[in-house]
Amino acid sequence: MGRGDGGAELFEEMARDWWAEDSPAAPLRALNQPRFAFFDRYVDGGWAGRRVLDVGCGGGFTTEYLASRGAVASGVDVSPALVRAARKHAAESGLDIRYAVGAGERLPFADGSFSVVTCLDVLEHVPGPGEVVCEIRRVLAPGGVFLFDTINRTWRSRLIMIWGLEHVLRVIPRGTHDWNDFITPAEATGYLGAAGLTPLGRMAGLFVVGRRPDGSFRTRLSRDLSCTYLGAARR
């Protein structure tokens, strides 16, 4: 497998049951709280009324979380099946969310359309992460904030994300990740700089430390960036 091959087909297969309690994607919902415990500090004045784009939105877990916090939320994903699932659930939940089908390298939005863009668990799955970051910069308004997480390319990430979560615990499907596509913090910082984005603060690690009785992940934030890590940057 090569850059961007891992995960896309698997997510497509999960689209029909994305929001089901027993969906393989269900544990991902619990990641919103710890992620935004980190991200909130970079969104001055809170989320209410913010024009926010969720890039690689999947079936809409994070997009709906943003809308529930008062953001004017939009989501985009390369998978038509996932976008259909996201639209269906938003309609059933009474949420006014704008969804579109599109690749991160060619976002179907005008320049400067959003004050915040999120891109979570995505950059390690796309063919051109640097191109995606440049497109995100394009759709950010001046002074806008980019919030992301991705996975570091280390022995620890191979052990935890692939051997542990995929092969031993089997909490995510095998083949979701390709270790060769993981992105070091130095590489991520390089993508930000090449796109004209300025990093904000210190990156943070996000570790899965167990599972709750409902199957969702238990996590903690850390200064250790050797596995999943989060970051922020400003246009």
C-alpha cells in the first residue's frame, strides 16, 4: 500500500451503519471531547456563530459536534456514501449542516469562506497531505485557525495503532492505517510553513488508554507526540 491507500475503502464500507451503536466507527465519537479540550483554547470567543469546515468529515461525528456547540458547520468528504450518511443523520437530528462531496486537495468552497477548519484523522489517509493543507489555507479567512490531528511515524505508533488496535484488540478494521503514510511533527510543521500557516502553541499527544463499557475509547492528552498528536495554526 502507498500514500493515501489505507482506510478509504474501509470507511466507505462502514457508511451504511456509521451511526449505529455497534458500528466499527462508533468508538471515534468519544474522541471529540479530548480533541476539543485541546482545540478550544485556540478559538477565541467560542464556537457560536463560527463558520467552520470539517475536512474529511466521514459520516459527520465531528461536524455534528461542532453544530451542537453553535458553529455554522459544513463538512466535506471524498466518499459520496459517507456524505449521504452524514446528511441523513443531520436531517434526522434537526441540524442545519451543509455537506459536500470533494477531495481535500480540491475543496469545493470559495477562498476565505471559513474562520476555522478542522481536519481530524485525515492527513495520514490522503495522497497529498501538503496539498490538503494548502487548500485548507485557501478556504480560511485571514486570521482563521486550522485545527488538526494525525499520527506520528514511530515504532510506538506502529505498535499501538496497527498491531494493538487493528490486530490484537480489533477495535478498528485491519488495513485502516498504513504506517508508511504516518506523518512526523516535523513533516506536519513543514506542510504548515509551505502553506503559509503559522503554528500556534505546543502540539499535544492524544493516547488511547482503554475502552469504556460502551466500547468507546478512553484517552488522555500528553506532551508525548510519539503516536496521535494534535496541532493548531493560524492563517
